[in-house]
Amino acid sequence: MITPQDEKLLSILKTNARASISDLARLLNLSRSTVQSRMLKLEESGVIKGYSVDYGDDYLNKMVSAHVSIKVKQKLTTKTNLELKQIDAISQLYAISGEFDLIAVVQAQNLEQLSHLLDDIGNLDGVERTTSSVILETKFKR
């Protein structure tokens, strides 16, 4: 069970996963050992899966991002999902309802690299067809 203190801890970590144990303890008004123990409990229970890097706006603004809707051949769904997972430029993959089966969020250094990436996705055995939408601007992200 997640306590209100755990929720505060998670909120701080979501904002800054690199916050030191000392900083977390100070912000939560808890001892360092209590914070370490809560973090270990959250990690062991699977609430915290890992820690990640958020790219800065300057770096992201130089990247080209797109949503790629993917129609998958029914008998090749598992194989296709595994192949898509191997493509590092795909940051997220969602199963969806509707005309398409999946939506991938892809990031590339430039339009030429994005074009090659879209070809790579479209050429996978299990992919029937794709439709992509380049992201022009992020209005907000939570």
C-alpha cells in the first residue's frame, strides 16, 4: 500500500529522479534511512521500475518526432512487437483499438533518418501498412 509520504516521494522523483537521498529526506522531513527504506520498498514492489533521462528542450527541438500508426498481420503480432522493440528510435509502442493495431512514437535526428526509419518499420514481415504523422510542436507534456 502506498502511503501519502510515498506519493510525495514519487512526485519529487518524477520531477527529479537524480535528487539525492539527503535532498529527498529534507524535502519530506524524514530521515535519510527512512527515505532509503521507502525507495527500496517501492522498487521491490514494482512501483518504481527504474530511473530515466528526460531530454532537454534544446536537444528535443532538434529532433524530429512522429506518431506511426501500424496495421499488423494478425498471425505475426508477437513477432512484430518484438521486432519493433529492437528499434531504438521507437520510444513508445501502444496497442490501440480501431483501424490500426499499434501506435509507435519515433524520434530521429532529421527527416532523412525518419524516412529510413519509417521504411524499416513498413518493411517488417508482420506490418501490413503504416500511416505517420510528424509532430510539429508539443503544446504541453505532463
